[in-house]
Amino acid sequence: MTTSNAAFEPLVSVVIPVFNGSAYVGEAIESALGQDYPKVEVIVVDDGSSDDGATARVVQQYASKVTFLSKPNGGVATALNLAIQSSAGEYISWLSHDDRYLPNKISAQIEYLQSAQAFDAVLFSDYYFIDANGARTNEMKLTPPEPKFFQEYITQVNNLHGCTLLIPRACFEQVGFFDEQLRTTQDYMLWFDIAEEFEFRHLPVTLIESRLHDAQGTRTLANVAYAECNDLCSLFLDRVVESGRHHGNAFEFCAASAKTFKARGYKHAYKHARHRAKEQLRSLRGMALFRGLLAYRKLRPAKV
């Protein structure tokens, strides 16, 4: 995508998947409609809610301002894909039904794209945590590396929030959509794939509020999330080793990843990273091998 120095005001599609979200979806919609950027469309997809129409009744209050679609339940990835495929924006911005945008979320990102002339970049930002009542409890300030190491970053660190992203439509056209077989890791899988072709840039501004509450999917699907995260971390590690897009040598990357997987409680991913670290020792020589052996001894098999 290219553009001139003329006014840059692309249409941005805010996509909101919702399942049994009557308690919070109104706040999410209000925050999307309340953007100070002028060209926004809002698409809400009800993923087969089973709350006797409560979610639909809330969304229908905004019928004149949003596009409202309904479908049988299939998981958040299916709802996101339907929303994106039904949208018209040059850029896509995901908003979970229980989160909220700050009023300048989209305008700050569009302003950066134009000032940096980075129209094909994917942007992500910092965010607040809020409790079930909407009160701010903490702020997450990210410290990502330069874009070429983005895949290494999301392999080892689990703090990228998908609702902070602003994504060019070209990413979906070129890479594809969310994997509908994944229930909890469909977002990180797609970000990793997009990063093969597009640059992810961090905008160090806090632009959304992320709600923590007992009914959110990462808690109700905890066992699914644990299994999927183990598989995803192992896959990411293998792909980063193959691409060479990591700091230091491959052994150092595998060893560092093993430590982060262990700290996050991902037993199977930890064992896989430890095995890959052992494989990478064979390529080391001299002092690098000596240091590697010392580091590997600290990755002893252990309960995680």
C-alpha cells in the first residue's frame, strides 16, 4: 500500500466478536463509536450466544450505528473471520466484547502510519488492565525488540494484546485469516504468520483497556488454552530456529525460550525447547561450547 502526503483517512473497520456478552458488549460498542477518528465502521458478530437473547438485545440498541451479524457458535476465530470478510475498511481493528478502546485509539495509530510513511505496517500498543467493574488496576508497558525479532519476542513473551493492533487488510489478503481450529491461540498464530511478510511496529502509547473477569474465555477454556499454548510455543520455537531471526546463536535462543516456557508453566514446550537446545550444542565450538554446556546443565528435567 502506498499513499501521498495528502490527507490520509482510510476507513477502519472495528470488528467485535461476542458470545454471551450482554454485561459488557455495550461498553465495547460505545468505545468504538466514541473514537475521535472520523472514518470508522463497527461490525458486531454474535457467535451463537445462549443467553436467551440478552446479548442481541444490547447490540440492537445500536442498530442504526453498527452492522450486526449472527451465526451458530463456532468459536471466536469464526466470528472474527466473518466480521473481517464482511468489512470494507482498509485497516482492521479487533475489539473483544469485554474490552474498551480509549477515544484516540485509532486516530493515534493512523497518525503514526502517515508520519512514518509505514502504511503496510501492523501497529500494536500498550494497554491498561481493568477489573469487572471497569476500574483501572494496572498498566502494561511493552518493551519489544526491533521488528525483525518480533517472532522471537512473541515466542518468549506473552503480553501482546490483540485488541491494540491495527492491521492492514492486505495482511489478510496475503496471509489468510484466523485458524478456526484453534480456540484460544488463533490470534498469536496469525500474528506470527503475518510477521513473515509484514513488519510489526510498537507505538508506545496506551490505547485500550483490557478487562479481567471470571467469565472470559482464557479462564473458562483453561485446559484448552494450556494444551494449545504448549503446542504453539513449540511450533514457534522451531520456526524461529529455522529462520534464524533471533538474538545470539540458536542454542542461546532455545535455552532462553526453555526458561520462559518453564516460568509460564508450559511443561511440554519446556521439554521440547530443552531438547532443541541440546541439538544446537553440536554446532558450538571452543568457549561458546563451554558456556553452552554450563547453561544446558541448568535446564535439567524438572517438574514445571
